[in-house]
Amino acid sequence: EFPVEGFITRFAVVFDADDLPKRVGPVRSLRPYFIDALQPLVSTVIHAGGSPEAFAKVERGEITAINLLAHYGSAERDTSIPEPHNLFIRRSRITDLPGASIVETPWPFFTVGESVHAPAAQTVKLNFYNPDHNIVYNYSRLTDAYIRSSGSVQDQGHPRNVLVLEMPVTEVGEMGRLTIPVTGKGRALLFSGGKVQEGMWRKKDLMSTFVFETEDGSPLLFAPGQTWVTSLPGLDRVKWDEEAS
């Protein structure tokens, strides 16, 4: 999850090719930092248009990208949802797309371990300075996962891990498009099991996987299962409470 124009966010979802949902979407336009963050975790990304910077990366062969707007017959519009948020593709059509290669990738790309001794974090709030887009995660002991809400809407995502990465926006360019460097290092917060671990993220170069560590160099420990990663310009936008709200 990265901010885009206007600092609202957009998602890139990574699926197991052997366990795709029946329908995927809404498919939206691509940004360059999504490509940088996805490598080398995925071999193919499906999108609907994109920024000039994203298309330049695709043309250089940095990733296989399939633009659904060029394969419109494989997509479908859900007329119950306003455009452009209603473009979907069904599982049966994905593998038929030209160039939809699937390369085996080592997974997970983080360290899975037992619950650690860490401060409690039952409620987590991400501030986007907009009541319609502010995010709240409420930890459920029953499912050992966080229930995610965007504004007043409860989302379908119930991640066991919520990872927040501090990635400053270095430039706001034409049409409000953002420049967000994904390589280097920065601070990180991992919420898992109703607790919070503080640490650092590192990504040596575009073809290196992320590394998540505590300040003493020990790996941050994730629970097995769904993981939600959010990039924010500063961790001052993240607040959490020991008790559920």
C-alpha cells in the first residue's frame, strides 16, 4: 500500500498463482515505486494504464507488466461500482493473457517465528489527514488478526501482520505524481499478535528482497498468514493503543 496523487493510497496485491480468487480487482494504474517494491517477489504485474515513469520501467524490461487496457476483452466492468474503480479480471482469464509468465519465488520473504515479548498494540491508527481515508486496525483475539477499516468502511482484509515502513516522499511532480525511493533503509513498525515490534527495513537494490530487523540486528518475527504492508512518509502518522477501541 503506497500513497499516490493526493496522498490517498493504492494497493498492489501479491497472490499465490495456485490459489487465485475467482475475481481480482479493481485493477488500477501502475506507479514506478510499486515495480521497485514488488521486485524480485513477482514476475508479472497486471495493471490498467500507468504513469509515464512506470511505463518507462516496463519498457526497460524491469518487470513483465500486462496492461489490461490493451487486453480489454479479458477484463470486465462491474456496473454496480463507479468507474474507474470497477475494472476486474477473472481467474480463468489471467493465465490466458499473453506474457503472463509465472516464476517460482521463495516465500515468505520475511522471518516467521513465535510470539515475542513486546508492548501491546490492540488498536492501530494510520493518519492520512482525511476521515474517509484514515485507517484503523483492531486486533481480534478470536482470529489472531487485525480487522482493517478505511474511514467508516470495514475492509475484507484481516491481516495477521501489519507492517508500516517509513519511506519519505522526495518529490511531488507533474499531476501530483510522487517520487518514493524504495531502496536504502528506514524505520519500521510491525504489528502482530496484538503487539508492536520496532525496527528497520533495508533493501540493498531493486533486485534484493526487503530485510526487516530490530535495532540489534535480530529479525522482526512475523506470524504465518496474510501480511499488509503500508508505506508512509513518516511514522509520526502511526498511533496505537494497548487496549482495543
